[in-house]
Amino acid sequence: MAKHSLFDTEELAATYDRIARDYAKDHAGDTWAYSMREGFLALLPRHARVLDVGCGPGFDARHFAAVGHRVTGIDVAPRFLAMAKRNVPNGTFLRMDMRALSFEDAVFDGAWAKGSLLHLSRREALPVLRELHRVLRPHGVCFVSVKGGRGSAAVAESDYGYRYARPFTNFGRAEFRRLLTRAGFRVREEVERVKHQPGKHPWLQFLAEKQ
């Protein structure tokens, strides 16, 4: 996998491997994307093929499988993939870089990328969105959430008893909408979810359809 200094995939994978167990416990009850998740599901055909991009421990993948969809999850962190396989025994989970998807064209009905593209550099966002567009079938649906704001930085954290840093790129709402359009999507719905905590960036959530 290519290295991009701040956006080093192997370093990010090692960080998530280190905190995987505690991170999974901390995020098991996340509900902030539930309304968009139901909107995403409403646009899928029965028994759809869904790609979970940056699947983590597999919490969303588990829900997709439970309602009858065929799930493929990708992540760069081996421990997350192991958790996802336990959480979704009938799913397929692969170690894969979202910047180079090794899938054929037009094989998925939906792509779910919750909180994963925010670890890309700004220049990588459009190529990755185009990759998601490529692997979706005509009128396939794509959900993406990123952090709102400006700039890119490695954010130092000390949760879970460890000191670590993760790279983040923040996007303007109109900026990311334009990226989706340039990648070939039509934005169907967008939501800005503000965290009422000092210094926290809002979540930008987009539900889009392949054109």
C-alpha cells in the first residue's frame, strides 16, 4: 500500500489494531447515522449486495445482513476484520485499501462509507468516490459521512489508555457535494449533524445515487 506521510495506511491500520477492542466497545451503541441508514436501506432492492467501506467491527454490516442483504466489508485493520467476521458469520470481509478496490465494475447495489473517507487526504477523496461509483450498479446508492471544516491534521488522542494519532481531513459541505457530483453521483439527501461540544467538527452525511 502506498504511503502518504500523514496519510500512511499501514500506520493507520496499526493504530486501529491497537485500540480495536476498546474502540468497538465505545462505538457499539452509536446511533448518529441510524436515520440515514434506514434511508439507505429503503433505496436498496431485496437481497442487495452491499459494500461496507471501512467496516470496522462490523456493526452496520451486521444490521445489513440481518435484514437480508449480502454484505462485503473492507478494512485495513486486521483486528477489525476478525471482529467483523465474528459479528457477521455469513458476510465476506477483506483487507483492502479503498483507494484501489479489487472488484469488477457494477457489482454492488449499495456502498456504505460511514466515517472512513475522512482518513483520506483531500486529493484522494475524488478518486475514491469514483471507485465507489465504478463498483456500483446503475442507480446504486452510496452513503458517505465525513467531518465538516477545513484542513487536514493528525489528531493526537489518549482514549483507552493509549496515546495515538489519527489523520483527518475536514471538508466543507458544498465542497463535498461537488466532489460527489464530479464522481458521477446525484445527491438525494444531506444532513449536517452538529456536536454540541467545544472543538468538535460536525458530521456531514450524504446519501447519493449513481448516475
